[in-house]
Amino acid sequence: MSGFFKSSIGRKVAMALSAFFLMFFLLQHFAINILSVFSPDIFNEVSHFMGTNPLIQYGLQPVLLFGVIFHFVMGFVLELKNRNARKISYAKNKGSANSTWMSRNMIWSGLVILAFFILHFIDFWFPEINTKFIQGDWSGLHEGVDGYRYFHELQEKFLNPVRVGAYVIAFVFLALHLLHGFTSAFQSMGATAGRKKILQNIGIAYSIILPLGFIFIALYHHFNHIH
């Protein structure tokens, strides 16, 4: 098994599996965050459940962190190997003739998304870790805030227009990244040519609608902050 994942095909399969995992996480993350637009109370309740559930905190959260790190590391490894393998062919043929802009620039969109993940961790994940695991406060409450603190904290993060602009840019690059990565992941898992068109259509819908949804949430809270 270790030999398989050291091969080119094995690395692509591992990359695809991590991509599926992260795409599912993005969908679940969006489903929770969009609640903040329609019902702050429900958003608070769901956020508190997710933030205090032992299975999620001690089981799924470490898996998610590993999945993020693994996907980016594996992506950079594959990109470097692909670039080395294409050097000779690029000298003979124009690379853009046989590939899309997204596929040729996955590493750059990936770097922007990685920078966003770091910002997102600083904004939300690190404070949560500090509150729950260092201060030992699992109440979900905050002085001066009625009810749970999650909705209030979300709005506070989107007050700064520079931060909101960074989020918007990051999700634009995420859309570009997904436009190639979605279909590529299925192809790595052996999707047939007959299903390619269907997967491309699903991938386009996912890659555009989901990032736009996250952008909408950020802009909504920026312009509708409750003082």
C-alpha cells in the first residue's frame, strides 16, 4: 500500500480523496454559516453544538486539520513533479494549447487559498482553541453578549473592510481552483469519459455557487452589522 501511494497514480488518488473530503467540509461549513443570515439564534445553537461535541472536537477536528495540511502538501508535490515532467514537452509545444488557465495555475490559486486558511485560522480557529482548551471555557458565552457568542463574533470579524476584501479575493481564487480541481478529482478516481460532461456541469455549479455563497455571507454581515 505504501508503494502505491509513492507512485504517480497513488499520489493523484490520495490528492483526489483529500479533495473530496475538503469539498464535503466546505459544503457543510457553508450550510452552517448561511444560517447566520436567516436566524442568528439557530446559527448560535448549531455552532455551540459543533463547538462542544466531543466527537467533532476530539475526532473530526484533528482529521480536518490533517486533511487540509495533507491536501496542500500533496498538491505542491504533484505540481513540482508535473512541472519537471513538462519541461521538455513545453519546449516543443505551447502549454496553453492543451490545458486551461486554471489547470496551469493551480499552485498559485492554492497559495492564495492557503493564505486564506491561515487568516481564517487566526480569525476563528485559534481563538476557539484558546477559549476552550487553554482557558477551559466551553460555555459558549461572552460577557456583554446576550446568549451564545458565535453570531456576535462572526459579525465582529466582518467589520473590517480590508478583511472582508481578503475573504472575497480568496473565494474568487477558490472558485478558480475548484473549476479545475472538481473534475480532476473525479478523473483521478477513474470517472469515465461518458460522465465527464455531467461532472463538469456539476463542478461548474459547485465551484461558482459555493464561493459566491461565502462571499454573500461576508458582505451581508459587513453591511448589516448590529451595533
